[in-house]
Amino acid sequence: MTLSKASEDFIANLRLYLMTSGKKDAEIKEIAEELRAHLEDAENRGKNLETVTGGSPEAYMKNISSEMTTDFYGLIKLMPMFILLLIAYFVTGSAIRGDLSFSLLKLIAFPLIAAASIGAYIFTFRKIAGNTWSKKKEFTIFIGIQLITVGLMSAVLLLDIFYFQPFYTPSRAMMWVIAAMGVLIFFIGAIWSKTWITIILPLFLFGPDFVMSFMDVDEMTALYANMGVFVAGFILLMLYLLFQNKKQNPHYS
């Protein structure tokens, strides 16, 4: 039997909720299959999704999540890759531009901002899973998180320039080695996560820096070009995701 769109969406949202709650993949798959059978039986008897969830999808998800064990070991296993990707995002662009340096402010602030950003995304994913938000609202929230993250990092860079002295500045040759290691981490991350996002995003972020490192352009021109490519790439990516969602769910807005 083919489930209703509401039930299919609920199963997908439940998977997302449990995944962001740190549950095991095998248990998530088992729960999703059991729920699918339960919903098929309910719809065969003329009942809808609300009768199964009690009218509160989020409360239903929380109840299921509370009955499952959290895979702390699995979360710990993910941390090394996340840490490597964060480090690569922080240093690759500067290494390509030739302005990489390490200060106490950067070492403290960047990890805190990254952790807060990841937490905000996880919190948002959980809220999306438990609520029927419109794609416009989801898009606005994700844009907001991205802008706040970029704004905080830009503020840190400005403070670092005017108020902090670096305690280590690599040689230009070492910067190219660091940049190459960052690119390698992005490719390993793509294979590990089975998604191209860890390559596409750095391409928009650091691609212009790499091209302009071989051109005679002033710092402001390079900055504007870099920001322009990043913003354009980010907008195109979001529009593509929205188009894909609309094509797959033409009645959902």
C-alpha cells in the first residue's frame, strides 16, 4: 500500500529527528519500518496520521526518542572527522591567500563559533522534523544562521587584526602544504559523509582565492570577488535545493 504524503513526510522527519538525537542507524531504520507498517495498517482502517501521533508529531517523536538509547560511542567516533573538517575550513582559505597566522583569539573564538553554529543547525533540524514549517521559513532560518556565523567570524578577524599579535606565522611553502592538506580533508570528508557538500562549499569559499593567488589584484578586489562568488554560490545552492523540494513535493509550500 502507498502511504499518504503526510505519513511519508512524518517518517522522513522522524528519521531526521532521531538522527540528530544521536540514535543508532540500525535502530532508526527498525523504528521507521515499524512505524511504516503501523501507519499502513491505520490508513487501511480509515485513520489518519493525527490519530496515530495523538495530534502532536513533536511529542510523539520525543516519546520514541526517550525510549531509545543514545549512541554516545557513535557520536564520539564522528568527532575526529568533524574536528578535521572544522580545522580545514578555518585554515585553508588563509593558507591559499598567504595570510595564515595563529593567534590566541582565533584559537579560542573560531571553535566556539563553529560549535555554536553546529548546535544551531542541529536544533533547527530537530524543530523542522517536529513541525510542519514552510520551506520559506526554513530557508530564512538557515540563511540567518549562516549570516550570523559569517558575521561573528568576520568580527573575530577584525579584532584579531587590530588587537592581537600572531604567535606563529608559517612560511609560504608551508602554507601551500597546509592548503593541500585542507583540500585532501575535504575530499576525505565527502567520501566519509557520502555527499559532495564538503567539496562544493569549499570550492565556492576558497576557489576564488586560489585563482587570484596567481593574479596581480589588490586586497579589496580579491575580497569583493571572493565574497561575491560565495554569496552567489550559496544562493544558487539554496535555490537548487528549494527547486528539488518543490519538484518532489508540488503541494507543499
